[in-house]
Amino acid sequence: MTLLHDSGTRAKLFTVRSALWSLSKAGDPGARLMSLQPGESPYPVYAAVRARGELVRSKLGVHLTGSHPLCQEALRDPRFGVAPISELTRIDFDRHAGGRRRYVQPVDDSFLSLNPPEHTRLRKLVAPWFTPRALRARTELVERTVARELDELARRPRFDAVTDFAVRVAISTITGLLGVRTVDHDRFVWWGMTLAGTLNGVRTMGEVRETRAVLGELEAFFDELIAHRRRHPGDDVVSRLVECEADGRPLERKDLLATAQLLFVAGFETMVNLVANAIVTLLDGNGGNGDGDDGGNGGGGNTVRHRLAADPQLAEDVVEEVLRLDSPVQYVARVAREPVELGGHRLRPGSTVVLLLGAANRDPSVFAEPDRFDPGRPNSREHLAFSAGAHFCLGAGLARLQATTMLRELFRRFPALASAGPVTRRPSRNIRGVIHLPVAVRAPSRSEPAA
Ligand code: HEM
């Protein structure tokens, strides 16, 4: 049975890879996007999409748009529902599950993938944890966490700004919110990385197996946490979910698990990438990796980091501008639920549109000199990094709070922070970020090698 499933999956993966390869060679914009290599900048592809028009059809069977007004229109229009990125590149873990039972999935089974009214019913349950009031109550805790991690790092001449700093703060915050008892950073990072990778469309049998393994571990972990919180409720999201009813009905196990898992995964994966993208931009304005991939930001980061060290209030503007210039979530998809017109095109029900948020955030019709890193630009908050409409990121306020605190305090503590080695970019097309970012707490002297 497993072998049969495996050979079906293998065949599907082969078809996907071959189709992407040949369509990409033929210049298809969707295939070109789905074929980006790890670390390759997406921005030239977006420019090519934009050059072809506001709404472009791909032979993958989807439309693409990098237009800010069109992305915004589709995100806010209830005639569009949520959609998987692309049916063609998607592996259905239900069918390709090796003949065993299906695990709950944080993206596909949660309210992120539901339309109203089910979406509204579930989102409402956790929304109270993300109100401005709830965030104000959490501010001190975030500040203490950041200070504690920086105290540790101050003992070391070098550290990894991703694994030793951003990951630790983000995981500590989200696990505190969820009421997780034991924190295993390495394991959580592996879960987050693997699941974020599935948003690209899985390509190899190794990825299929790894994803299944992670889904199994994640489900067991949250089953155990839910059982614990039933017996020992605390002041946390999982305890609240356990006791609550949605519209007079008790929450089903699948909804409870998927909601907790969604918050967990969404709560640190993108968060870490935002902070990492910001540090990379600030350190030398050249992507920090010597490959010239600064996303064309004009090398302004180095000047800004000195201003930031002198004026910590600038951190908010830096966070907003990095969200715009180098968005952690590069695209989302929507499907027309009824006939609808977008950008002068008539879309039939079932038509999928890939909304290139990373491109919309550099749309020259909205942002002047869009490739330039310019914290404090007048309309920087008009970016779509947190999406828009019904699915606007629930954690946007918490993300802003954490990122601002981390950057402000990092550069206040270590004003001479410097790059200390090559940056390892995330091998992902949709989630843009960094896995490793070595830094030194002072600039290396002439006699000291940089790495
Ligand atoms: C820099 C950090 C973050 C970025 C860039 C980001 C981005 C996004 C985006 C683009 C969406 C919408 C997807 C769509 O429209 O299909 C989203 C949804 C969501 N995000 Fe975030 N996010 C971040 C941080 C967080 C944090 C810290 C949390 C929670 C602790 C969180 C929780 C959620 C949830 C629950 C949703 C689903 C909302 C819904 O479907 O109604 N996010 N996020």
C-alpha cells in the first residue's frame, strides 16, 4: 500500500518538476516564480511580471498580479475566497499519506484556509489575544525576553542573529501565549522550516516524508498540550480554546488542533524572517551575503543603522520599511467564487489569482523609488505584507511589537554590530528570510578576518 502511494506521489512530483522546468524555460511567469532557486532574488521575476501587464496568465492555470491596487482589490472582495497557491504544484498529503491516517495541518485545516462564515467563527475565538489592549499587557514581557537574550549574547564576541536571538525571542513569545510548557528550540525551528517549505509546493519524496513526520510530531505535541490544559487550565490561548464554544457549539478536535498549530507556526516563522531581513538590510545594505542580493535597496541600510543606534524611536519606521521592501510572506492566492472582473479581465468561478505581495509592495504607482530602503517614507504603512481584508494577519500587532523591540534593543546594546560571515538564505520562494546570520558585536579590526 505504502509503495503504491509512494509511486503515485513520485509520479506526480516528476510531472510537476518537468512541467515547471519546460514552462519556465519557455518564459512562463508562474513557472519562473515557482522555479526560483534557493537564495535567488524574486524581484527581477516580479519586474518581468509587471512588464507583461497588471494581470498575467500563466500556463500553470493561474493568473498573477504584482499590482498593488489589484492585490488590494482581490484581498478585500468577498467574491474571492482563499485558495491553495497552485493545484499543479501542490501535493495532497491526504492522498499521498502512505496509506495511514491523515494528520491535521496548520495551514490547510485552520481558519487561514476557510472563508466566512466558518472563518469568522474561528478567528473570533482567538482575536481577543491580539487586541491593542492585550498587546499593551504583553509589551513588558517581550521587553524582558529581549533583554534576557541580549544579556546572554553580551558575553559572546560573535553570535548568530537568527538562531541565537530572533528565533529564541519569537519562540518564547508564542509559546508563552499558547501555554506551552517545555520549549525545544531546535525541534520547533525544524517544524517551522519544514511547514513553511510546503507553501512552495513540495518537490521531492524526501520533502513529502519529512513533512509527514513533522505533521505527526506537531499533532502529538498539541494533543498532549490540549490534554494538559484541560486538566490544568492557565491564562493562555489553548486553555481558552479548550473551554470555549463557537456559536454555542463545542470546538471540534480538528479545529482546536489546527487553530493552536496555526498560531504556533504563523507566530514565529514569519516573525524571525522579518527581524532577520531587517538586520541583513541594516548591516551593510548589500544583503550581507556578498551576492549582491540587496533586492536593489540602494545600500542605504548602513547609514540607517547608525541613525537607529542614536535614535531608538526609528525602529518602528525600520520595521515598516522592511515589511514593505523585503516581505517575509511573498505571495498568497485567492480563487473567484463567482464570476468577477479584475484588472479588466473577466474571471470565471474557480479561477485562481496569485497575489504577489512582495511585488505589490514595490509597485512604483504607489511607492516612490520603490526599490530604495527609506524608513519613514510617508506611505510606508500602505504595504500589503500582512495581507488585507478578512484574512489580514491576526498577529500583525504582536509582530510589530516584537520586531521593533528586538531591533531597537539589539542596536542600542551593540551599536558596532557587524556582519561576521556569509548569510544563509531560506530555500523558499514564498517565505523570504534567512536561516543563519553570523554577527560580531564589534566591527572586526583590519588584522581580523571577517569570518
Ligand atoms: C512579520 C511577521 C508576520 C507576517 C509578515 C505575517 C504575514 C501574514 C499574512 C500575509 C497573512 C495572510 C495570508 C492570506 O491572506 O492568505 C497572515 C495571516 C495570519 N497571521 Fe501573520 N504574519 C506575521 C506574524 C504573525 C504572528 C506573530 C502571528 C501570531 C502570533 C500571526 C498569525 C496569523 C494568523 C492567525 C493568520 C490568519 C488570519 C486569518 O486567516 O484570518 N502572524 N499573516
